[in-house]
Amino acid sequence: MTDSLDEAVVASPMPPQAPPSPPRSSSSPSPTSTYVKPQPRPPKSPAHSAQIRVQNRRREYLERNPKYFESLEHELADPLLYDALIRRFQSAEEREKEGRTKGYSRVLEVDLLRGEAKLAQLTSSSQDVPSGSTNATTATATATAPSWLPRSAATDADAFIREYANGTDGLGDGDAGASSSSSASSVKGLPRQQPETRAEGRERWDGFLRRRFVLGRDDDFDYRAVDENDDLDTLERREIEDAWFDDEDPDWVSDSAAEDRAAGGGEEMRRREKRLEGETGIQDF
């Protein structure tokens, strides 16, 4: 009897059980937890906060002083870009008037810079540069251009300045898929997408000047008068006021709370008003 029981046990072994799965740690978030609860941005460093404050002050200065964009001295920042965005839409009378305002020496200086910049771009375009490489294009243009020439906005390291100069998003050099006409315009020193109207050209030129000013590249401007002026913190004060109003309770909430706290007096006043509803002020005898 014992042997038969042993054989039965051996003949029908117990099926193997899977090892228990380890418990999920509560500290590890699920893949979708980051989408359910918004994550706050990391705090800015003091240096980053100071840089943002300075740039906001410069933007506010331009808002209060729009005549900054009307100065003819800015043409020296990029003569080719000025020629493509502003000068090409001017009539002969407007160019003559602008030349008299500049003076003979300044006209000669601008013409010299424009000719040297065109020659530098022709030299850089003749060299073999891998397509789709903005850094390589910028390095080639910098190496071939004389050191005294202003930096070309079309190959600037800042994406926003390239956007204003080329009329593209500024994320690439725009060589891939470029047409023959746009390539010819680029060789001549003109933007790849030229403006179609005077207003569009002026908008892109003002955007270029604004970004250049905010980055602190106007060497003829005294930035200390702007960077150290806390009266220009308009945006920062507005954000502080908005945050204060967001935390403030509405007036109707405080009024209802005050009525609830003074419920005894409020009930008495309402009872008096009800009693006076039918009285006319005339005594009947």
C-alpha cells in the first residue's frame, strides 16, 4: 500500500509555480504620470534671471524710443541686408534725399563696405561647402571676409537674425532644395526669400535691428543707461501684479463671508425690512 502511494505521488508531480513578481516600487512613477500632473520648471539661476531682466529692459527701451530704428547709422551693421530690405524699394528721389542726409563721406563708406561684402560673399560661394551645414557656411564666410567687415546677418550664429535676413525659419542654411533663382540671389548677397513689399522689408529690417540691440551688439550705443535703469522693468512689474491678482480672493467672496460671520445682525436687518414693506407713512385714525 505504501509503494502504490509513493508511485502515485511520483506519477503526478506538482506543476512548477512561477516566481512571485517583485512588488512595484511606489517611488517610481508610471510612464503616464508625467502627463497627468504638470511638472514645474526648474528655477532659473541668478545669472540667467539677470540676463532676462536686462534683455526685457532693452525691449522696453525700444518700445519707448521707436526713433531708434530710423537712424541711418544702422546701415553699417549689414549694408547688403539694408540694400535688400530697404534700399531696393526706394525711388531715385528717396535715395538722393537719403544721400544728402548721410553726407558725401558716409555714402562713400557705405558703398565701399557694400562692394567688399559682395566680393566676400562671391568668394565664399565659390568654395565647396557641404549642404545643410550652417556652421560650415558661417565659418567659410568668416574666413574669407576681411576682419573689418560687419558680420553677415544671413550666416549669423543667432537663429532669429538668420530668420530676418533669409526670410526662413533660421534653423538651417536653406541650401537643400533651393532653386536656381534663390541660389543666384544668395550669391549676390541678397536674402534667399526677398520681401515682396516695402512694408515686409521694413518689418524684417526692424526685427533684425531689435534682435541685434537686445543681444547687445550695437557697439555705438551706451547700454549702461538702459541695463541699470529699473524704471524699464514694466514687464516684470506686470507679472508681479498678475500673480498678486491671481492669489487675491474676489470681493463677492469676502462680502458673503462677512455676512455669514455677522449672521445675527443680518437676520435682524432683514426682519426689519420685511416689517416696513407695507407701511406708507400715513397714519389712519
